[in-house]
Amino acid sequence: MQINLIKNIIWVCALCVFISLTCVQGRVGLGPGVEEWDYVEVREGAHLFYWLLYTTANVTHFTERPLVIWLQGGPGVASSGSGIFEQLGPVDIEGRARESSWVQHVNVLFVDSPVGTGFAYVEEHGRYARNNRQIALDLVQLMEQFLKKYPAFRTVPLHIFSESYGGKMAPEFALELHLAKKRGRLDCQLKSVVVGNPWTSPLDSVLSYAPFLLQAGIVDDDGYRRISRLAGELAALVYAEKWLRALMKAAEVQEEISSSAGGVFIYNTQRRVHVDEVYRYGEDPKMSNFMRLNVTRALGLAKMPGWMEQNSTVFERLGQDIFKPANHIVARLLEETPIQVGIYSGILDLLCATPGTVSWIRRLKWARRSEYAKAPRTAFRIDGMLEGYEKHGGRLSMFWVFRAGHLVQQENPAAMGYILKYFTNYG
């Protein structure tokens, strides 16, 4: 009898352990699967917001799949809005299932960053971020608290993905996260940082505009000269470290492009856009209403500060930093860490044009740069269709993506899925 009792106790204990390893302690949010969301006070009076979507893949336990952090651009566009409902999440704002959702394959952590973006907020006595390093340190603080709350993710491969201004935020976040781990502040398994159509070296992007537009037949020689002249004036301001004036000059450059190119869509130069259509990244009125009403109610955040589609204060506080380059941070990642670095670029984008990205990559200096320089650039196909090109060497990877502009996930989800699989190796 006593032996049977002991056996029963052992069996019950084993069952409890099994349940604890196979069940996700999550909540029902919006869409299939279980989720978690919360705020983290990263500095006094400064609160970031995260929204974790556990993978819906057919696995025994969510830890069998990697964790991907998604950072939106802007600065000031919310991952909780654009990231989930326009790009990567399981459903859109109409409730339609998204076949290309990343949640089918991996766990995805969407973070509203910098503070003041989306659901993230700053109290009256708090402070907005004023530079890229502060953004990175805030994100490290968030991850420290996140990994304490969800310790199972400490041993899960971690990947940071981003787009646009995230091309500045993500590399420095990755570097600071790596340094925090070395100091013993937290434990994580950071494997890669991947930036899409990145605003990593702003001047390189701007200097590429005139040649890109001329060679594409979008402007003529006169337009080329006018845009080149303004880009040269902006370069002089950057070299003189007159950052706010450079930011204002960038507005002049874009106005000249609009005039010379007949209002070409800067996020995808081949997209058909009606003359009356007005588009600003992350500022869809339908999205704003959906987030403020449906999502706020579903997540029980009615008593919290309202969701911001694009907080102009976030942008203004970073004014001195927006045109500062971050390519030296990418070089440090390649030189000082074991982290894989990836860059992908929709070749129809003008805002962060591919030639500008290739230009700053070519100038990067790290010990294994020759491996990348000598590596062949090869085509990649999906179901027999040419989707772009890829090049790998010295822990650096670059992808050129066809039929896509600034928003690769929305415009060529098949190619984006290929890139996600390359880095995360899920499944």
C-alpha cells in the first residue's frame, strides 16, 4: 500500500511538472492564441509597453520556438498598432486572418518604443528619450523585467527585428543587451539583430536620392541637379554637426522630390497612388480609432493614457539625434560580439533607398570584412519565383528584396518569411 502511495505521489508530481512545461499562462487578447501585455517603468516616470503573442505553431511548448522582438520606426510609430495589425500579427483591424503572420512560427514581442509611443507613456515628472543610447538602455531595462517575469524565455533563442528608424534603435539595443548580459545583469540568448530598410546612416540615404531617381527615370537632369544641391547642403550641415538644421533641410529635400517627381510615393516609387491620397507612416485614421476603442477595451487599458498613433513629442525630443549615424554601432556588433547582423532592403523604397544602405555597408570596418566583400551575391527564389538576392559573410547578411519598398513585410511577405526563417531557423 505504501509503495503504491509513493508511486502515486511521484506520478502526480511528474504530471504537475509536465503541465507546467506544456501550458502557457497567457491571456486572451485579440486574435487566436494566448497573449500577455504590460507596462514596465524603465526610468522614473517613463513607461514602455510590451505585447507578447505566444506562437500558435503546433508545438508541445512555446519554448520550442524562438522569441522575436519587433521594433517599429518613426521614431514614434507604435509596434502595438502597425506591427501587429498591419504587418506581423495574426489578424488585421477587420478581423481577417493574416496568412503571413510571424506568430504562426515564432513567439513575437511587440514593444512600443521610445517612451511616449503607442501605449507607452511619460508621466509629468518623467522624461522622453533624447538620444539613441537612452532608447537602447530603456529597452534593456524592459528586457530585464520581462525575463524576470517570464524566465522560460531566458533559454530561448532571441532575435531583434526592426524597420526604418528601428535601423538605428535595434543595433544599439542589441549592443547594450549583449553588454548587460556580460555584466551578469540578465540572461538571454541573443542570436541576431535584423534591420529592414534602415535609417542607420541617414546622410547616406539622402545622398542616394538624386542618383536613384535619375536612374529610375523618375526625375530628369534638372530635377537631379536641384535635389543634389539640397542634399549637398544637408551633408555640409551633418559634417558641421548642426543636427536640427540638417533635419529641417531634409524637409526641403523631400519637398523638392515631391515637386520634381510629381508627388512620387517615397515609400515605394512604383506604387500607384491617387493624387488625393495622403499617407504618413503609422498614421492611418482607421488604425487610430481601432486601437483607441477596440484594443484599449480588449486589453483593459481604458484607465491608462490613450494610445498615440504618432507622438510628435517623441520625434521632437529626438531632433538632435535623428541625423546622427549608427553604422559605427553595427561595426561594433560585428567586431565585439558573436551576434549575427542582418540587413534587408525593399529596392523600390526611396526614403531609405537601397543604394544608400549598400554605401554605408561598404564602408564598415571589422576584422572579417573581407569575408563579406568576397562572398558571392546569389539569387533566392520561392516556389520557383525570383524574389531577390542575398549575400553572407563575416556574420553580416544583406538581402535585396524585389517588389517591395519601405514596408517589406506588407509588400512581399514571401520574401520576408524567407528572411525570418534564415535567421531564426524555426521549426
